[in-house]
Amino acid sequence: MNDRAVDRAAWENRDLEVGYDVPAEIGYLIEDIQTPALIIDLDAFERNCDRMRNFVETMGLRLRAHAKTHKSADIALYQTTRGGACGVCCQKVSEADALIRAGVTDILISNQVWGEKKMERLARLAKKARVIVCVDDAANVSDLSRIMTKNDVVLEVLVEIDCGAARCGTGPGIPAVELAKQIAASPNLEFAGIQAYNGPAQHIIDGEERRSAIAASTAKAEKTVSLLRNAGLECKIVGGAGTGTFNLEGTSGVYNELQCGSYIFMDTHYGMVRGEDGERIGGFENALFVLTSIMSRPEPGRAVCDAGLKAHSIDSGLPTVFDRTELAFVDASDEHGKINDPEATLLLGEKLRLVPGHCDPTCNLYDWFVAVRDGKVEALWPVTARGKLF
């Protein structure tokens, strides 16, 4: 065991070699970055953060930015110091642990936490930072109370309601009130409000259909908040909303915390989600790219790049080639991406920026973000919580 511990310490403190451990170093030109690499256009990223910060400040809301998008302590700290966020969301206890170790101090685990080991870890984290968790089951409330009491820590808890996602969540209205009463009466738990997030609605392309879905979700949240108030239970937090619908929940008068994540990066699918004016939601720009190189031109009109299935998630569709409308990414295998190049303009070694189909799982494939400004590498940010799935 001691040998293994020494080996681990040596690994964590190793010297990083450019091109072996990291894809670039600060000052590199974008042409010198090893590919495939996950790059951030810092100017676009900062403008996206500013747009969301300005919205929540204008509306008098709180932004609890969702860190499952990026899993990066550097980005989470940017969001909470310069991006207008009061804290962040995580989905898993291990993800929250990684960010707390890096200095993040206010985290909502916007998910249920089951299992003795996970709940013990949750109690330890609650001694280091503000930690909030969601519940939708009475047995879970009892277990959390027992373990928090054992560890002499008070945990804030949200009741998650199913407001239309058909995923986690107890029923809105009376079922939610009964669960909230149990929380309020449980030792070492504090009822803090409700979680009312409609995930599928974020990706409804049609603006009117999306507005209708969120109107229904908001009505369920509003009814639940009213019944809770009648029962003497106030909601410090009414949380939900995402990049696709933040403007709807944010102007509803019901929600006071928004949990947007993808707004900082955007992706191909979110690029299709338009407002009723036909413009991109929030005016957010593409700031995240998979940088790839052309590795083969086997025949006229077809080129092959080095970013395949292992370089980006395609669950929401294939990536698009940024700023090159004459090119189309048409297929992928493990290590190869096929690009239609009808004018045969691509050269061997030429680099392209691909907009991922789905930014969140794409980020989880990489160890590093390469942050670029004016064609040069300005920062290297580790994907702190990569692979933190439990």
C-alpha cells in the first residue's frame, strides 16, 4: 500500500511534458497545438459570461452556474468571481469534492445522493463548504438526517419536483409539501426550497412549443411554492432553468436561481435552439471547439481529420466545421472524422475548429482546456472533475 501511495504522489506531482501530457504551452500559436485538443475562445467565453451576468443582475436573480458542463475548477471560480454566479451546481458527490478541494465554496448537487459512502462523503464536504442536495424520496430524507446527525453537520435540502422532465422528482403540490415537512422536522436537515428543472425543454427547437412547456413547468413550481408557504415553509431557493429556457423562467417571477451551464460554450444543438425573434437564445456565441488536423486526403472531395468518436460526443448530432460552410463533417469512427470537401481545398496538416454536437460530455473526454486569445494560448485549465461519476 505504501508503494502505491508513493507512486500516486509521484504521478500527481510529475513534470508535464508538452505534446505528451499537455497539448500546448502558454504562448503557443494555435497552429502549434497538438490535436485533437479542446480549445476555448476566451473572448467569446467572456462575452457569454457577461451576457448571463447582465441578465440575472437586471432581473434581480441569482445564477448558480452548472459545472457539469465544464467540470473545471478554473472556470467555476471565474464564474463565481467575475461571471456573476452565487455558486455552482454539480451532479455527483465526487464532482463536488474535486471542485471544493480546488476552492469552490458554494455547491448545489442538483441530484439525489443515495448510498452510505456517498452520504458520508457528503457530510465531510458540508463541513468544508456550503453544500445543498436534492431529494425526492422519504427514505432518502431519513438516511440523510441520520448520517448528518452522526457527523454533527447541518445540510440544506431541496425538494425536487417533476415539473415535466419525467426524470427524477416527486409530484408537485401536496407530495412535495409532505416531503418538505419531513425535511423540516428532521434533525440536522434544513429545508431550503425546491428544484424544478425541465431538462428536455432546453432542447425544444420550436420557440412557441418551448415556451408552452416552460409555462406548464412554471405553473407546477408556482403552485408548489404557494402550498409550501401556506404550510409555513418558505423557499429560499426556487431553482431550475437552463441555457435553452433561462429567459422564460427568469422572467416568470417564480424562479430566483437559474442553473444554466452550456451558455458559456454553446454547441451545435444549442445553436439550433432559437428565440421567437429567430436569433440565438441569449445571443450566446460558440466558444468551445475541438481543434483537429487533417491527416489524410484519400480522394478528391474527401478528407479525414484526427477527431473521431473519442474526441467528441455525438449523442446530439455530429459536430459542425466552424466558419467553413463549404465543409461538412459527415461521419466518425473511433479515431477518424470524415469531412466532405467538395472543392478539395483542405491541406494535409491543416487545422479546423469543430463545434461539438453536445458540449458537456465532450468536455469529459479531455484532461485540459486550451484557452486561446488572438491566436495564442493564454491559459491551460485542467478538467478538474473529469471522470468523477459517483
